[in-house]
Amino acid sequence: MLAYDHASRATKGARDYQEDSSAFWPPRDRASGNAEVPPTAANSTRLVAVLADGMGGHTAGALASRMVCDSFISAYSGMNGARSDRLLKSLSAANDSIAAQVEANPMLSGMGTTLVAAVFTNEGVEWVSVGDSPLLLFRRGEIALLNEDHSLAPELDHLAAIGKITPEQAKNDPRRHMLRSAVTGDELDLVDISRKPLVLEEGDYIILASDGLHTLETSEVERIISAYAADGAEAVSNALIRAVENMRDPHQDNTTVLAVRPLVGAGAST
């Protein structure tokens, strides 16, 4: 039975407010530091990790991201069935919570958030995501992006690849971080959903992050995780956020990192 070591760390960056939110389920037992897995979940879900990067202004963005994390976990933990169905229904519940909030307070119109959620089981990891918050697999020293990027960045990079614009124009286009899909309470334009579990190996890490992590080059993220992998998820998440802060980017966005690694052969979540 797989167990999962997990941790999170966040920074406001150059902003004076935090619009990112994240959560794990089951929550940690404060006395032991371990995640308490309910009996009904013991043979299926070992851990759920959710991250949301809010938008719509400092109050609305923070509210949107927190509501979506809470609504997603509440919905997922309260239902049974195929995990892909549960992921999509939990996403729908999170989206509905935004719609209800905007209906109750029209001043919050325009609020929204990205969402990436990963479910860890004895079979591996499955996910659902909307927006541009990356879900990364670290394996044998290399990083792979698991989910789709719903910003304009892939479209601009494609134009550069076929020669319509230069790579420099693609990289510096001010529209690069505009979202093509987000959780706003309206119909979801784009949703990325895994179709089967990704089997995890000893030494792997799954990283959920807000797009502030893009301040670091992929090679630097690989180097940092490689250097701290043996020390565990807390060391990895701390090191990644420390590296973002050390860049001292005057425009640094909020950044949140959730790190999860399988503990092969362990008997309970850590």
C-alpha cells in the first residue's frame, strides 16, 4: 500500500497580498503529524492535493481561490464512484460555488481562479485542472508537465514554432499569461482531465504550483528537486520557494508549491 509524504509552502512575492490557496485532504493529525485516512478511503484515495490561483482583485481573488479549494475537497470527500467522475463533479461544485457567491454579491463579478487538483491512490495519481497552474512530474532528474496550459502561452509558442512570430516575440508578448479558461462560475471553456492513473515510482515527485514558479527555469527546478529529493517533500517545497524569493524579481507574482512523493512500501500516509 502506497503512502505519500507531502508539504506546501507559499510566498507573496512582490505583492502585499496573497491570492493563492491550497489544501490537502485528509488533513494532518496535529498530534502525530500524519494524515488521517478515513476507513472508507483507505483502499482508494490516499491523498487529495488542491491548488488555486485567484484573480479579480486582491479581496475577490483570495476569496475565489479559498472557496474553490474548500468546495472541491468537500465535494470529493463526500462522494463515491469512479475517480474521474468524482474529479469532474468536484470541479463543477467548485465552479458552482463561485457562481453562487457572485449571485449573492454582484460586486464580486469577475472573480475567478485557476484550479489544479491531484488525487493519489495505491494506483498512482489522477488529476483535473483549469487554467495555467502547472502539475509537474519529477522523475530521474527531469521535469515533465502533466496537465494542459490554458493560457495563451502555448498558442504563442506554436506561432513561433511555425515562423509566424519570433521566439522573442512569443516570450515577451504581454498577452502571454492571459487565461483561455478559468473557474469563474460560468461554463468552463477548457478542462484537462487524466484518463487513467499515472503509476508513480520510488524517487518521483509530483509538484502542484501556481504560475509564479515560472520565474525559475525548468533546469533550475530540476536541479533544486534533485538536490533536496532525499530530504523529503517539506525540504523540496521550501527550497523551491526560497529560490523564487532569491530571484528578487520586482514583479514577482504570488507563488505556491505543493510537493508530494510516494513512499514505496510504507504503511500509512506521512
